[in-house]
Amino acid sequence: MPLAINILTNDRQRLIQGAIQAKQHAYSRYSNFRVGAALLSEDGTIITGASIDNACYNASICAERTAIVKAVSENMKLFKGLAVTSDVLSPISPCGICRQVIGEFCAREVPVFLIPADYPKKSEDGSEVEDGGIVSLTVGELLPHPFGLEYLGQAQSTGP
């Protein structure tokens, strides 16, 4: 597994706060499940995204994809960090569709920070849990076997 890209502590904190703030803009009328995400671009810009529900559930869009779509539509395609949070007390992982989209636009060594709702998480004695309860992994760990461009055009017809 490739080593994670090392990002500055200040950039990491901006990324975490961006995801937390983005969650406040979630439209969760149907699911009541708010999610916020933030991307750190190569130039240091933070791009945020919130989950957007729709009465037709399959028209909903997750926070991670919202952030990526916003960034790509503004011609930002190189990223060095992603953070995701929700209202769940334990860190949540992106869904399968989001993992595939993340894998399309983020290098395998890009760090992903999964943030608990009660960040920074405290233990029963009031002391802070290691790293505030954040689960840190890379895109490659999140999506170990991505489907990519290299597979397109390789399919062999075996049927009529």
C-alpha cells in the first residue's frame, strides 16, 4: 500500500473544519442523515460539499461527490486530502459510488480523514482520544481494487 501524502497540520485542520462546516449545509429532508466533505486541492484551496437529498432517492448526491463535482467543474483535478463527517458518533466511510468517484479523481496515496460527529472525541475520563477519534487511511486503502480506464475496451464478447 502506498504511503499517504503528508499534508501540513494547518491544512489538515482546515480540511477537517471544512467538512464539519459543510455538514451544516446538508439538505437531509428525507434521510435525516447529514454528511459534509471537504477536499484539499494541490494549490491549498478547500472545496466543500454537503449531502443533498431528493424525494427520488437515487437522485440524491452524497457530500463527497458534491465536493468533487464542484471542484472538477471549476477545473480543479489534483487533490491532496479528503475529510468526511456526519452526525454519527463513530466515523463513517464513503459509500461505494463515492469510493469509485474518489478513486477517479484522487491518487491512491491521498489521505482520507473520517471524522466522528463529536470531534474531538473524549474518553470517559475527559481526556482526548488519540487523534480526536479520526480514522485516517488512504484512497488506496478505501478502494483497493478500483475500476478504471485501463479496463475499458478490454471486454471480450463471449455471447451471441
